[in-house]
Amino acid sequence: MLMPKIKIIGFYPIETEVPVHLIELSIHGVQGTFKIGDITQEIPDQPPENWQCPYMERVFSASGDEVFADEYEGAKRSLRHLSVA
């Protein structure tokens, strides 16, 4: 199976008490269901199940004009080209 191509479109800091960033991705060539939770940020000396992963994600059309799924529906959609924020 070919790996999808992921491009970072934007990286935006969000002003909160805890550092948070909005990362906007464009994902192309998805075969089957793309699991956004498989994108992780390693935490040294921690097992993978403790690594950081996206939350409160939204899945948009490739043009970014339409929300296809929110954080609860995202895992149910199977799209070949999508944008995620």
C-alpha cells in the first residue's frame, strides 16, 4: 500500500495557559481510512501510547471550504484527498 503524501499548510500558535498549536495539513493519496491519531509526537522515555496526538481535529474538503467531519466523525470517513486542522 502506498503511503499518503502529507504537506504542512500552516502552523499557528494558540494563546492559552498551556502551549497549543493548530497544525493544518493537506493529505493526498489516501487509500482506505486515514487515521489522524496515527500522527504522533514522540515523548522521550515514554511508550508510544503516551505520545501526543491530534485532538479536536476537523476534516475539510480538499479546497478547505467544507467540513466533512469533526473529531468524532473523522475516523469514519474514507477520502482520497483531504485537509485536516
